[in-house]
Amino acid sequence: MKREAIVRDNLYVPAKRPRVNASNGLKWRRVMDRVAEKLILFFALIAISIIFLIFVYIAREAFPLITQSPEGISLSSPFTAPFVWQPVSGVPKYNVVPLILGTFKVTLIAMLIATPLALLAALYTAEFAPPSLREWIKPTIELLAGIPSVVIGFFVLIVIASWVQSVFGFEFRLNAVTAGIGLSLAIIPVIYTITEDALTAVPNHYREASLALGASKAQTAMRVILPAASPGIGAAMILGFGRAIGETMIVLMVSGNAAMLTLDPAVPVRTLAATIAAELGEVVFGSGHYRILFFLGTLLFLITSALNWAGDRVNRRLRSRLFGSPA
Amino acid sequence: MTTKYYFVSTLAVLLLFGCAQPPSERQAVTVKGSDTMVLLGQRWAEIYMKDHPNATIQVTGGGSGTGIAALINGSTQICQASRPMKAEEKASVKQQRNADAVEIPVALDALAVYLNKQNPLQHLSMEQVGRIFRGEVKNWKEIGGPDATIVLYGRENSSGTYVFFKEHVLANADFAQNYQGLPGTAAVTNAVAKDVNGIGYGGIGYATEIKTIGISKDATGEPVAPSMENVYSNAYPLSRQLFWYTAGTPTGAAKDLVDWVLGPDGQKIVSDVGYYPLKNSKQTP
């Protein structure tokens, strides 16, 4: 089978470096190899340092909250009562708890919708669909990832929002559920693609062994292939979560942007990302509001980094449990 | 060696070209700020550029606050604002740009209260609107409407309209917790048009697909419609001026544009877009 050949290819290690006369040309090639390697390393380091510098810059803009507390705002004020976000007010109130709650509420709803859909779609394309259909389904779902989020936002605002309201009888037309549906459209392709890759990467002898023991195709898919691909599926979900938590345009357009401290999914919701997008354009440089918005950015950055890190740990552990050695 | 000469000569040619085209030939003016006024500004720019082929006018929105911030840090020549500049903002302009902020009223607007077309209410008092948006009145039946929860829509807090409404209607109190801030007045009218129980606010120039209602100054007063006569006579309680701000008296291309906007051609566009021309303008309504 094709898949086995790939596995064997990976395991193939040349016994010894082939001996060649150390001619001038070969030396030159080695030098070039070395240069290319360093060049690639250099670019990789640039990418890493850019991410690091972005974090440093954002955190630096928020830092005076600790050292100077501009306008009497310190690092503790985003967490003290009242739990209200009213930055333009006689007494500005910058409590971020409703924003954090709102962010997680919307993201969770999006994950609850997107994960089963993407997972089942991936399972179907990887295990059941005839090749001709698979070649057609996969690019189509991946095409969804190419739709600009403002277009998704507009579509949800005009079409989905009214539909959701009339089906569920919500009081508010723009609410966390509608925003979650919008977000799920953005993350379905992310979760789908990576899951599908993980499923196809499961070695074929797993399938053969399972079928040989008398398991049906469905049993094989659900009980053998799905668990074997679980590290990859976990990675897919984490990437989807990260995309959803930072998505701005869709939530800004369809969530209603009201900062309310409630777990009710049927009411408007305001997220961290949408708050930054809506308010950063207007704030006075260096003011307390400005610092708070950068603090929100730092928070968002930390949340996604922590999630990615935790996801990576889980992924490794699963992988080593399943395959014996860390990948 | 030849490459070096080639390089030098290219540079020289580029330099020559750069000098040969004096910057005054193309007159670029940037206009930035209020979302309430972005439609108006764009229409002005369109017609002005048609009449003045040498001029380039760039109009962007973002909210009055955004425009004022841009005027302060010098990234726009003209700032559109749907609220007067605050004293500290004027001070910032003076400090950063080394020139006084010049205030030019360019049009009049009735800040309208929008209701869905199916809403039976025809008018509200200032006090009622304030109580609705402060969250003290939660159901339409409390003010004589159907038994349904009131859904509040409005602008995000970077908007001049938001600040104006907060000052004049809410008496500077905070908006209700479930107040929904939407990006742009068009989003507000769209939301109210689709929501039977919705209420929103915004410039009269955007009032399509929804209905605007009469507002009375107090509970016993006569409701006043947001019409041109009522804005001119100042009878409508939410009449306001729309402004352009410049750092220092406008000169050159910006001055030409300001003069044209204040003249009959510019003021005619004001009424075309749905706002009200200045009272003393030569254009007769």
C-alpha cells in the first residue's frame, strides 16, 4: 500500500555517508550547504523574534498600569467591582471580567458547533468517501477558510441572525449564539483540514488489523482510527480555538457588543478582540483607557499562548502513550 | 564600473523627475473623522473632484474621536466631527500642531431616534428616551407600547454621536448594560429595521428603512419632528451642528475646498444627502 511505503521511507536511514573524492566541487557544495542552513536559521529566528517583539511592545504599552497607574487606574482595577465596561463615562469603568467571560462564551459556542461538524466531515472524507468525492469535498471545505471574515460577518448579520432569532425565539437578534455560529464558519475549515490530515496519516495496518478481527468499517473508524488520530485532532481543536478567540470582525458585527456579566447565551456579548478593535482607534495616546486596551491585548496574547502550550503538552503525551516514543 | 554610472544616472533621472513635478500641481486634501458625516464627505469629494480635476480629496470615517486624534497627530488636514471639540482636545491641537483648532460648522443635523416601522409609538419625550437607554424602562408597555422587551442599539463609544447622545439624552449617565454598540450608523438602522422591538439613534441622513419619531422636550410638551424647520428654529431638542476642524486657518487646496463646501454647491449636496444646509447659506431650501 502507498501509506506503508511512506512509513518505510521515513524509517530508512542510510548506513554510511557515501565516500566521494574530496574534490573542489564537493567542498564548494558543503560550504553552500552550511550557508543555506545558516540563512534558514536566520530567517527562522527573525520570525520568532518578531512574535517575541510584538509581545514585548504590547506589554510595554500596558506596563505603566503597574508603575504609574495613570488616572488612578492600576493593574487591579480591571478586576474590581463593579463588573461593568463603560470606558467613556464620567467615572470610567474598566472591568474586564464581562469581556473575558463573553470571549470564552462565544468561543465555546463556536467550538461546540464546529467540532462535531468538522470531525464528522473529516471522518467521512478520510474513511468512507470514494476518492473521487474526497477530491471534491476537501478543497471545497478548505475554500471556506478563504472567505474574508467581514464577508462571513455580513452574511451572518443579514441572513443567519434573523433565522436564529425566529427559530429559538430569542429576545435579542444579535447574541452569543449567533456570534458563535459566525465564528464556527470561520473555524470549521481549520479543524476539518488538520483532522482530515491526521486521520489519513494513521498507518493502514491499523485499519487492516481491525477489519481482519471482524470489526465493521464504522467500528474501525470510530474505535480505532479516531483514537489513533487523537493527537492530531487535539491540535486541530486548539488551532480552531485560537482562531476563534482572536477573531474580531465577525464578533464585532454580529455579537451586539454589550458587555454583560451573564452565562446566558441568548443575550448580546462583547469580546476582548472586538473591544480592542472598536475602541483603539479613538483613545487618547497614553491615557488610562489606552493602557487598559493594551492590557487586554496582552491578556489575549497570554491566553492563546497558554492554550497553545497546554495543547502541545497534551498532544505530546497522547502521542507518546499511543506510539511509545515522543514524535 | 559601468553599473556604477548606470546607477548614478538613474538616480539623477529620478531626481529630475521628482523636481519637475511640483507638489502644488496635484492638490491632495485628506478628510477624516465622523461616521455620521462620511457619506456627506464622500459626496462632497466626488462632486468637488468632478468640478476640479486637479484636486484629490480622500475621505475616511472611523468616528469623530478618530478624526480628532488624526488632526492632533497631523495625519489628516481636515477633521469631520459630529460633536464640538473638547477644550483639552483643542489644547492638544495647539500643542502638537502649533496652531489653533479652527471650527467650521458645515451642516446641520437632527439626531434622530429610530424605531422599527411596525412599532406603534409615534413620539417620545426626552426623558423617556433617556430612561430607555439608561435601562430604567425595559418593556415597551411601560411607555404605552406593546408588551415586549426593548432592544437598545447605538454606536460604539468611539463615535461623536455616542458622546452627543450620552451628554444630551442620558444626562451623562451610563448606557444600560444590554446596550448594543454597533460599528457605524448604517449598522444601527439595519439592526432597527430588522428588529421589531429595537430602538436606535443616529443622523437624519441615514434614516431609511426605519421610522424617525417626534421628540418632546418634557412629558407635557408637544412632540417635535426632526424636520428642517424644527432644526432651524431649534425646536427639535436634538438639533446639532456638524463640524469641520482644521489646525490653523485653512490655506491652499484645503481653503478652496472649505469655501466650496460652504458655498451653494456644497450646501446643496448637504440636503441631497439628507442633512440640513446651514441656515445662513445662500441655498434656499
